[in-house]
Amino acid sequence: MADFQSAERPLNRKRWTRQAGADCNGCKSAIRQSETLRYNRQNVRLLSFDIHLDSSPKPETLGCGFANQDQRSVCMKVSISTSVHNLHPDLGLKKAFTLIELLVVIAIIAILAGMLLPALSKSKYQGSRSVCISNIRQQHLSQMMYADDNKGRFPKHDDPSPDYHRSPATGAQSIVNAMQGSYVPNSWILICPITSKSFGKLWPMYRSPSARDPGYGGWDTKEPHVYTPYMWLANYPGMRFVSLSGSTDPNALDKEPAWPNTAEECDSSRAFITHRISDTPGTALWDVGHLGRHGAGTQSKPLWAFSITPDQPVGHADGSVKIRPKSQIKKRAVGAAGGNTSYYY
């Protein structure tokens, strides 16, 4: 058999060779055999070719040049067909990626994603927080408009907690009944986009003002209890305010300013609207601020032990809004139902 291992031989070329001594009588009319030739040039993988043996009784018809049948010659017609992968650029074919190169590209993409995703998440959070701040400002404006039309007084707010805007105790005189439509034409300002994602499945009224559970609902429902992600602090009765040392002594000079009861008391020192972070001893720890969690337990704990809220928006009675980082969130008021619930903001 002819030698096809030279690297200088051209591809796809037909070559005729001779081989003597084959037994034509023992051959069938067509014999096919497949072999594989390794081509030892850089970046060339495999070449495959087929060898066709034809024992025609008239070799001259094949153009082989043998006129004497006694020589029992057999003509081999060799056709080389390429099955080449990753050929050298000099041969005119493209070079594919190696496994190492592919892994390097994947590693680079993973590193870039790891660097960009935290920045994108932070930007998204800041955008949602801006919507929350806008909601607080609109809620403040709505309450001040109501107070201007009602001799400086805010709606009755004798509810179980400042985040309840209607309860059986207030009924037809509740915040919702007094302000819905005229002063709050768009009740979606009562939905915080951050707490909606955190607690919307647990409490549907955090997700939509028209959502309800039996006996509880959002602003657009007729349920007897309406509570929202926002605590409205104005005109809420029976609260004691805490000093920086943690005392509720009413004579303390550094105590938290009282929540306003009338429009005349509204100034920049008094809190007006915020989310709920509270501790009712033996009942529940509520961490329903930004990125907070539910189910922190029932036993009283320090704030750092039960709250994961990173910051707290606080709307003040003059219309300004401040974002307090967690290091500045402190217990500032005690009261509400039972008289012993501590509120942090």
C-alpha cells in the first residue's frame, strides 16, 4: 500500500497506485475498506479516506496501464476525503475555541457579573426608596389639607396602633372615612414599593389598597380594620416619649418631641409618618420597615437583635423627610394598645 504520511502531499487529490499479486478470482466485484491517516502538520487533527479495490478483468479500462492480465494486478483507486477539525490558518479554515479559552471567558463574565450585580441591586433599592419618600410627602400634604379645612385638627386616631387607619373604635370617624377621595384621591400613595415586596404575600393590603383578608383590608375596602405600611402619628393619643438615655420621664430635657395633635404644633422636630418597627413584650416583635422581616419572636430584645432594617424614612411635621441609618434608629415612643409597645424610628 502506498505511503500517505508525508506532510507535503496536497489534500483532496486522487492518486493511482498499483499492487501486484492479488488474487482476482478470490475478490468480489467491489471491496471497500476505511482507514484513518494522521496528518502530522500543526493544528491538523485527522484525515480519513476510503480505499476502493476493483478487480476488473480489463484493467486497461480503468486507465491503470496494465495490459497483461496474467500479472493479476489490482488497481487501487484512493480518494482522500477530509474530515478535519481545527486546521492551521494557513490552510484557509477557521480556528475554533479551545476548552481553556472558553473557561477563561466564562470566568471573566462571572467576575464582571459579581461586580455589577451588587451595584445594580443598590441602585434599584435607592429608586424604590425614592418612591417611598415621595409617598410620605404626599401623605403629609393630604393631612395638612384636611387640617386646614377642619380648624387645624387631624382626624380621630384612637386605633390599636398608628399603622391602623380604621378600626371599630374609630369607625365612621376614622382617617380612611374622613380623608378618602377628597384628600387622598390616589390610595396607592399608601403602598411602599419596598415593604410591598417584603410583606405583600403575607399581608395583601401591603401590596394593594384594594386587597383584603377577612376583617382586614386596605384603604379601598370596607373592612372594619384598615392598616397600612405607614404609621400616621398625628393626633395619636396616650403616648409617652423616650429620652436619649431611655427614660420616659416627662420632665426629661432630651426626650423625643411629642407627636403633633394640631397643625399649629407641626414643626421640623416632631415625627409625623414612618414605618413600623416595634416591640410589644410577650406579644410580637414587628420589623416591617425597609427590607425587614416578620416573625422575630415575642420576647423583648434589643433592636440590633431582632431588626434587620438598614434604614428608616421619617417624615417630619414640617413636610421634610429624613433617612435614618440603622445606627440612628432608637426607641422613641411607648404606648398604643396595652400601653407598653415601644416604637423605634
